[in-house]
Amino acid sequence: MLSLFRILMSPVFIFLMLKQEPYYRVISFVLVLCVSLTDVLDGYYARKYNLISKVGKYLDPIADKIFVLSILFTLHFLLDLYIPLWMIMIIFLRDVSVTFLRNLFKKKKLEFETSRLGKNKTLVQIISIHIIILFMIINEYNIFPIDYLICYYIMLFCVLLTLFSGFDYYYQYYLLKKNE
């Protein structure tokens, strides 16, 4: 249910961010915060009450990808000089690639666990998204000027971590194939 909620909130976020009013950006920030917390709650309840299902194991990472990519494409639309499309495409292609790898594991009846690095990648992406939206709010309310160039470097760090986590999955797959 919480994964489905995250998917359904993606178009709501896009709508709010495109309204071009500072208070809608504040609502967007709160929405991202709430949706991020549902991801944490989802994992917590699944583990604590042993509510882990095959559908949940598949839907949870897809919900994360849909929500994060919706946000990133929206931020690109609004800050295209600082969040270039190539960065988002690398994140997207890594996610597609890891999903492909997940399906390979499934066909071979191997367990595909989300790595610690993969979880940290998601956490860094979510924190970065919060920071970038917060910078937009600060600039729109003229609290103090923040150079959006810092958003570029935040995203560059996210892209590098995303790539590294993707390579890590393929390295783990290589080790499994080598030991067969």
C-alpha cells in the first residue's frame, strides 16, 4: 500500500512544482518528506512484522525509482543548467540495468538483495532532492541567495554514487557466475 502511495504521489509532486509559486514549493518539499518517510516505514513494518512479500520486494524499488525519477525530471525542467539531462539519464539507465540484473537473478532462482550501497544511494538521492528543493524555496523567498551551481555538484555526487552502486551489483553478479 505504501509503495503504491509513493507511485501515486509522483504526479502530485510534478503538478505542485510546476505551479511556480513559492508556497507550492514548500508543499512539494513536505510531500517529498512524507513520501520519503513512507519508504522508511514500509521497510520497517515489513521487517518487524514479517510482512515481506514477493510483490512488495518488486514494487518497493520500482516505487522508489518512479518517485525519484519524477522529481529529478521535474527539477531538470526547472533548473536545466544545474541538473542536466545527462545526469538523470545515467541514473535512469543504471536503474533499468539493475532491474534487468534483478530479473536475471530471479530466472536463475537466486536471491537478489538490495545492497547496503544501493540503499545508501537511495538515501543520498533523497537527501539531495530535499536540499535542492530547499534551496529553491530559500531563493524564491529571498531569504539569502544560494548559487544553484551547488545543485550541479550535489547531483554530480549522486550520479557518481549511483554508477558505483550499479557497478557493485554487476560485480556481485560476476562473482556468483564465477563460482558456478
